[in-house]
Amino acid sequence: MIALIITVCAIALPAQCQDEHLPMASGASPRQCAMSAPPYIAKWVDEHPQWRVVRWHCEIPHSNDKA
């Protein structure tokens, strides 16, 4: 499994930033994740208008990370 990690900052408090982990399709490669990320990011932004995305990347979660 691969995850899309977006770093978002609050519009009202730009210094308040956090990472959001969005699971991607099982079996997707990092390249497939990167190619299909923009619609997922757009949907997340549409559902969370109080946040703005400042960066994003795809990664394979480590087994000791929280799900």
C-alpha cells in the first residue's frame, strides 16, 4: 500500500501546519500515486476549505507507522 502525504496549513493561522495521510489504491507504485494525486488533493481541499495544501508526496508507509 502507498500513501499520499499532504502537508496542509490553516488559512486563519498559516503557521499551524500538519501532515494528512491519504491511502491510495493497493498495489499502486510511487509513480502511479504521483500521477493520480491531483484529483485526491482537490477533493480533500474541497472538503476542508479552512486548510490549504503547501506540499505533497507519495510514500510507502513503514510497518511501525500508525495506520
